[in-house]
Amino acid sequence: MNTSRQDAWTKDEDALLAETVLNYIREGKTQLEAFREVAKRLSRTPAACGFRWNASVRKVYENAVEQAKKDRKKVTITEKPLYTDHSTEQITLEAAISLLEKVKGNVLKVDQAFSVDQEKYQSLVTENKQLKEQLQAYQVIINEINGLISKIDEQKEKTLL
């Protein structure tokens, strides 16, 4: 018994999928965008279209995919505007200047914060040095006290004998 599924892909649907994907590749668009378009046209999900493409249709059209990629590269290399829209350049230039001014402001803030942090660091280094010197002085005093205690203990032992 050879029954076909109700949602099985037809040859026409496969051809539409392939044609759309290849066109999108040539135009520099993504395959996902192609799957979305085909999904709308065939009342399927983009995931179903992607699965069908990757599972079976792509294998049949492998050479066409490679050619579409080559065609896309040729189009992107040769496509250059014949004129330049100066108003767009002006807007872009103004946006760049605005961005640079914001960056400059941020750099100044970071620089000020760095200066404050640098001062704190120097203060802590100085304090650390002073504390180490104090510790060393206390260590000397403790050693002297321990020496005196040892002498006192020796004197006690001598007097007890």
C-alpha cells in the first residue's frame, strides 16, 4: 500500500523553493529570508521549508547554489552607485561628528575617573608602605621584649637553683 501524505511536498513546491532560495542567494539575501517567503506562499512554516531545502532539495541544486554564490560576488563587485547623494553624506557626517563628540565626552569622564582612582591608588600605596614600616618597628620591639623575657626566665632559673 503506497499512500502519500497529505502534507507531502510536490515537485512544483520543490521547484518554487529552489528558485526562491537561488534568487535570494544571487541577491545577497539570506536563505532564512527565502524560507520565510516560500512559507507564506505555500502555507507552510519557514522551518519546514528550511528542513525540506536542507534534507533533499539542496542536494539536487548544489551546482546551481555554487553558481548563484558566484553570481552574487560578481554583482556585489560591479554594483557601485553612478552618483553620490550628498545629503546622505552630510547626514552621515553629522552623525559621525555627533558620535565623536559623545565619545569625547565619555573619554573625559573615564579620564577623570581614572585620575581619581590613580590618586586613591597612590594614597593606598603610601599607607601600605607606612603600615609595613610600623609593622617592622613593632616586630623589632616584640623581638626585644621576647629577648628580655628569655633573660628574666634564665635569671629565675638561676635563682631557683
